[in-house]
Amino acid sequence: MNTPTELRYTASHEWVRTEADGTLTVGITDHAQEALGDVVFLELPEAGRSVAKEEAIAVIESVKAASDIYAPVAGEILATNEAAIDAPESVNADAYATWLFKIKPTNIADVDSLLDAAGYQATIG
């Protein structure tokens, strides 16, 4: 199972990359895409939306199930990945290359409360 050590993670299977400007890029983990199976649809949040930590803000659908995607921290949605909406199967091809949305955190220190790679691995077994 691929779990890059430079990323942070949530127990709900989102990965988070802190960018140089302090914004966060978010996607779903390799474990999550594998559990979902073939992804066929993405509904992502609109730019400009303010979100609360752990708020369900997006939906990912596969041939097996639909699942919510949660905000890893409180903040404002800056962008969504339109290419992923147009080609949802890209999540299966490379979960860590296919980001879903970018968020400007209300408090950057909230990122420190997210799981590191070892912590995430421990939650998924």
C-alpha cells in the first residue's frame, strides 16, 4: 500500500499536502481508491465555499458505492480539479497525483493534528 511520508492524512482517508504558500491540496488515499473500486463520478465543492473541519463537502462514486469526502481542516475552498471531474478514473490510476480540491486553512496549525504516514497506516491496519 502506497502511503507517501511527506503527506498528512485523515482517518476518513483523505491525503493533505501543504504547499509553499500555506494552502493545502487534498485528495483521497490509495487505500480509499482501492476499497472503492472503479471510480465513475466526482462531485467536488465550489471555490469560495467556507467549510468546517470534518464537514462532508464532496462525493465520490464507484461501481460499488458512494462515499463522502471530508474537509481535513476548516477553511475556504480555493479550487477544484475539473480534470478529475471529467475523468474520475484518474483517481484509480494515481490517487496521489489526482488532487480533488485546494483549501486555504483558517488555521495552518490544524494541519499538525492530522495523521502522519505511520499513524495513517496504523488506522488502516
